[in-house]
Amino acid sequence: MVKPRIAIVGLGLIGGSLARRLVNAGCEVTAWNHNDRPYATAEADGIICKPTLAALAETKPNVLVLCNPLKAMPEILGALKPLIDTETTTLTDVGSVKGMVRDQVKAIGLDGCYVGAHPMAGNELSGWEASDPTLYDDALWAITVDEHTEYRRFRAVADMIVNRCGNRLIVLDDATHDRCAALISHMPHVIATAMINELVANPNRNIAAALAAGSWRDMTRVALTDPNRTRAMVEEDAANVETLLRNMANRLTLVANVLHDMADTGVRPTEGDVKQMDRFFAQGQPFRDYKAASRQPEYAEHCATVELSIPENDWQRTLLESARRGEHIVRFDGERTAIAQARSVV
Amino acid sequence: MVKPRIAIVGLGLIGGSLARRLVNAGCEVTAWNHNDRPYATAEADGIICKPTLAALAETKPNVLVLCNPLKAMPEILGALKPLIDTETTTLTDVGSVKGMVRDQVKAIGLDGCYVGAHPMAGNELSGWEASDPTLYDDALWAITVDEHTEYRRFRAVADMIVNRCGNRLIVLDDATHDRCAALISHMPHVIATAMINELVANPNRNIAAALAAGSWRDMTRVALTDPNRTRAMVEEDAANVETLLRNMANRLTLVANVLHDMADTGVRPTEGDVKQMDRFFAQGQPFRDYKAASRQPEYAEHCATVELSIPENDWQRTLLESARRGEHIVRFDGERTAIAQARSVV
């Protein structure tokens, strides 16, 4: 069996961890980094490090994964354009926003061989020193496609994810990805940052910090990441994050209004107030139930298995609808059948 | 050396864990629970379980710790009133709001022997089955006092905390405690709940839940606790939580307004917008620095040690000012000297 050849651009936390996981999974992994500081230890881990992007492209990888910071993307795409054999190589990336990256890939004329990807893995650290192949344990990847994406390109990336990384995947369009990533990552980062700002602005900040236990620690952990990285992520997904922040501000204000009536001893909470609070504390129950179920031992084994037939035409829509139903692809059975686990919230 | 006699009312997560920790520390621990389900395993752990509050009070404990739910407080205080030997026994509690409990204690006429307490420990579980003495490892307690509190009552509770639990403490008035607890616990619980509500209301909820990684998991963990407990906690501290939710809504709206300009490709972000974002992402830096320092190995050993002389008059104010400076009492050196670690944010 021929080893898949995977090239990694950028040996930071995400790229370094992926490179090391793919080496462990028997791939031939080459890498280029904007400086050669990680090269000695990376080579010791079995990663073949290249001095230039040209040398990396020369290996004719099956998949080339861009793990560089988003702000370096246009420059790196421009440099790669004349170097890549687009027939052999499928280009992908791991950026946390997908619409913007596809626009950049299109602008440079590499969209014919491009499939977007976003592994849901990471922590508050960064850099090669923090890389760890177990960062990807049980990870789910979003693969993003558009109506022009070739099925074979999708499969090149999907096979790397399910067969080599041992991970799950869902297929999305860029807009759906970016809206959902804003909800579960970008907006929460802003909230965590606002929380530590609120503490620092408080004259009793030392007392508050002293009293802070698990809930505060967990809810502000992401505010401890490099604020420049957070800011870039938020600004790159500005429209989606804006909508969600306004929704959240409305939800908080609604609770504040009810609490205002309750705090004012002259005014009893109205029946409407009580109903608002009933609703507020009940609305998220399907998510609580989903989390309780998914914490059970061997949850994955208890998920219903779904066999998805992938049509020739509009296969993108079939896979997006499957993702909306909460199905995660875990492997492929031949060319046009995906096996998925049903993991829906509701 | 005489064993301190500690009585615990309520063998839930907090009371059960405290009882077990105090047994391990060589105290004589008696307990009463509203039902006797925990009694067999509690007795096996060395806790002497009593069938009635009268039997508990008969042991003339040095400290009686109310670990019952807040809503049961008036009834339990009423039942204890004729039973307690107030000369021997100092009454305390572990409730997450302090002003309301003191009001209830005053209403029943037990304030002469009362000192408030709030251990910053807990998790998303509840009940005796979840109790664990290590829940209190490295915990900090807030002790709340007012101008009438007798110093010997304070020391009875403080000695249990530093000598027996091996924990740190700060001394506050009720209002300062409740404002700070609202900041680091009650308000964050509302935010986490609003976040899961936002997800459940989203038509792409299954996709969002699939993409959810560490940041979402950590920031919504507290929303998975019993929503009735969260609701009670929030409503009991309504005025403080209201203020903080409005502050947070304003912070989020401010970022949303800047993102609106950035998302609208027709409008460049103004210089004012850029400065707003600079400020937003820089304001919390002192807290990031504090956390980075406190994660260092042997942080506690590197904290400056402060010797606090506790005056006869207005000792409450001296200790509150020490808490504001970020000093945590770790032991006492004789009757009127406290040894504290300086752990300030800024």
C-alpha cells in the first residue's frame, strides 16, 4: 500500500500536532515552517522538513494542508500558485473561518484543487513546543465545499481525516460553517474577554479574583489566550459575531429586567416575569440532555449508525443535510457510501 | 488536645465533602440530614449521624455549619433556635449569598452567635454521592462579619478553616461578598445559560454542537448544573446580578457596534473603532498576568507573606482592607496576628 503523502505548511500548535499524528498513522509527512526553529525536533519525530515552499511542493503531496496563520494566507497562496501540481495535489487548510479563505484561494486561482477544513481541536497554548498528536483525539472536522468542488478532492481530504487521523467529519458550506463557528467559538471568546474586563474594572477585583472558583476559571480560560489571535478571529467573522453578540446582549438584558423587578422589594415579580425566567432556565434543556447522553460511557457505540448514499449530482447538499440532522461521518464504504453516527441535540 | 466538635446540617455535595474533610483532619464530626439516605456510608466514613436536629444540638458543637439548601434556611434556623447553646456554639453556614442569610439569622434572633462563611468550592454535581473531601483542596473561604460580630466567634470559624480544612480565608462584609460572588459566579451562570439557549434556538444547532470544542465546553459547563439551583442563586442576589448583566450587555453591544462597521465593506472601521477594540482586548491584561503568575509551580511559596496585626476595635475593617489588597489569611500567630499571602491582581 502506498503511503499517502501529506505536506504541512506551518508547524504551530495545530499544524505540528497534525503532522505528528499523521506520522504516527503511517503517512509520509513533509513540512515547511516560516522559520526552521522546530525542524530539529520535528525531524526527530519523523517529519521531513523542507527549507522552502518550492521544495515542499516538489514532493507532489496528495494533500497539502495550510496550517499557517490566516494573515499569512494570501502571501503563502501566492507563493504556492506556480509551485503546486494542481492535478496531483489537493489543497486544504485548517483556518477557523472558511468563507474568507475560499475568497483568497479563488483570488489566486487555486480553487479548482481546494477543499476547506477546520478541525475542532485546540487549546489556549500555541507554537510547535505545545504540539501534541493527542490534541486530535476524538476530534470532529468540518469540511467546507461549494457547488464547484470535485468529489475526488473532497475524498482526498476526507480520507486523511477518517482513515489517518481517526477523526469524524461533517460537510458544510462556508457560510453555515462560519455562522456556527461564531456561535460556539468566536462569540464565546468575546464574552470571556468581556468577563475579565468586568473583573479588572471592579474596585473589588482582588476579592473577586480570590473568590473565583471553577465556574469563573472555566468561563474565562479562553480569555487567557493571546488576545491578538482572538481579535483577528473575531474581526475575520465580524458579521456573524455581531449578530450573536446582539442576541446575547438581548438575552442578558431580558434577565436583568426581570431581576430588576425582583430586587425592588416594592414590586413583586409579575406573572410575566416568572414565565420569562421559567423559559430562560428551560430553553437550553435539550442541550443539557444531549450532553448528559454524550457523557455516558461508550456513547459513540450507542449512537445509531446511518448509511448515507452520496449521489453524483448535488452531493454537497446531501451531506449538508446530513450534518444538519446531527450525523457525523466516521468512514466510507466504497466510493459513494458514507457511514455516519447520529449525534443530534434535538 | 481536645478534638474540635463540628456539627454539619445537610450532607449534600458541600456539606458531605466538608464533613469528610473534617473527619480526616481529626475533628469530631456530627451530622443531620433531612433524610437518612447518606447515613450508612457517612457513618462508615467516621461521621456521627443524628436522627434529629435536637440530637445534633445536644452534642454542644463548637461550630455548627449549616450546609442545607438556602430555601430551607428559615425553617432550620427556627427549629435550631430553642436547641442551640449559643454560649458554646458558633453558628455558620456555607450559602452562596450572605446578606440574605444574615437577615434570616437576625429575624430568628441567632445573630449573636453567627458568622457567615462561603467556601469557594463546588462542581456541577450535587448530593452526598458526589461528595469528596478533595473538593476543598486549596480552597479559599470568605468569612462575612458585621460590626457586631464577636472576635471569638470569627476565630472559631476561622480556626476550623485554616487549621482543620487547611484552607485560606478572607474577611468581608455581606454586601461586598454578594457583589463579588455575583461577578465571579452568579452572573457567569446566567451567561452560560444564555449561551446554551442561543444554541438550542439556532436552526443549525446540531452542526454547532458538533463543532463545539474546548471553549464552548468550558464556557457552558455551569449551564449543565440543575437550572433550579442556578435560578434560586441568581434570584437571591438579584440586584447585583442585574447590574452586572447590564454591564456585560453594554460591553457586548460596544463590540457588536465596532464589528458592524468592520463587517460592512462600505465602511472602514474608524480610528475610534480601532481604539475601542484595542481597549477591549487590552483591558483584562492584568488578570491574564495574574493567572500566568498563579499557574507557576509553587506560586503560593513565592507570594509575599504579610503579618497582619488585628486591632481590638474595628478589626472587621482591618481585615476587609487586607482582603481588598489581595491578602489571603493562611494561619494565625497567637490571638491577634494573622499571617497572609499577598495574591493581588493589580
